[in-house]
Amino acid sequence: MFLVSKVLWLLAQPLSLIFLLFIASFVAGAAGWRKFRGFPAGLAATLFFLTLFTSGGGVLLQRLEVRIARPAHLPPDLSCIIILGGAFENEVIAGRGGTEFNQAADRFIEGAKLAIAFPGAKILVSGGDGSFSGDYQGDAQASLAFFSTFGIAPERIIREAQSRTTFENVSNTRQLLEQNGLAGCILITSAFHMPRSVGLFRKLGIAVTPWPVDYRTSGRLTLGLDFSQPSLNAQLTTTAIREWTGLAVYYASGRTHRLFPQ
């Protein structure tokens, strides 16, 4: 199922879909079906323009980010910090060593800050190797070196190193929470990823306090044309479509109670 979802997303993300539509137009023209070549070409051009030159992707992502706000205060007796993986560049680490992050680095930076502020809290890091090859260490393993830099003892860290999807993150985390007698945890993940994550935790009956980080939008975006940053617009659109698709699939498959958890 993991590989199927990876392949389907590879084909369905905006730029891949645009490419496939142009190929379909070319094939229709080459086969002499001239009446059918215009539609896929026109659709591809429209999607290309919307992806690169509008703020649509950013607005979609912003809608996700504002859905679940960070609470004003944390519990004074915080005993558990859950961090969902997806922040380490594990392929780069395998080739060059050290610690390398992607845009989601805030998940672990915030986790380290809270771990220092609450020295009695356990840190549960959920994240295995989500690559096609499966040849790299996951975030749970990579986080050990990162946390040790800040003097955080390894015995405080509970590693869940098997998960490759958000659903596996949550279901595997549930088992570790039960095994270690932990409850009332805070959940750290990217703000756009929080609705789906919280929805999964609630479906499995796990109470967590959401602590969103890694905001990608200003919170003040409005829909309109934007010719200033086409590559960023494409990136925001891809991230937004992936997350909205995940919400729809998880709801349709019964993994969450609501399409858009809050």
C-alpha cells in the first residue's frame, strides 16, 4: 500500500499531471485524433498557469494552517512530547554525514526547546525511512544525534522507526504510548499537517494537545495573480494538494471521523 500511494502521488502531483496531459495531447495529435488533442493541452496550460502564477496553492495551504491553532499555554506538568518525522534529509545525511534538515526543521527545533524547558518529559519521535529504496535511516534514528547536541539524554527519547506514512506514525505511536504508560502528550508537526494528524489521533482515541509549527504562509494571503515567485507557488500548490488529498483519502477510508478535523 505504501508503494502504491507513493507512485499514485508521483503521477498525480500538479507538475506531473501537467506533463501527462501534454503527453496525452501529443499522442492524440500523432494518432490523428485532432479533435481530442486540444482539450488535454488546454487543461495542462490552465493548470500550469494556476500553479505558477497565482496564489491559489498558498491560499489552500493557509486554510490548512489556520485550522488548528496553538494553545496559549502548555500543561505545567508536561510529560510527553510527540514529534512526527519528515524533517531530516536522510539521503543527504547518508552521503555526507552530519545533520541536515528540510523545510520542516521547526518540528525538531521546537521539540528541542520544549524538551529543555520540561526536563522530565519523554520525547517520542515517530518516523522511519519513507524513501522508495528503504536504504536510509529514518527521522527517529537521525534525531538522536540532533538531540544529543543540546544535552538531551538518549534515554528520554522513545523511537518509533518503522512508520512511512502519517497513518503508520499514529498507529505505531499509540502502541508505544500504551507500552510506556504515557498520556496527555503534546503533538508537534507542521501546521498544514496538523488537521490530518489530529484527526488520526482522535480516531484512535488518543488525546493530544496540538502544537503546530513550520508555517509556510503569512496568514494574510488572498487569492490573486502572483508573477513574482513561480517556483515557490508551485511548491506551495504541491504541498497543499498533497495534504488535501490525504485528508480526503483518510476520511473516505474511515481513518478519520471528519473530512477536515478541527
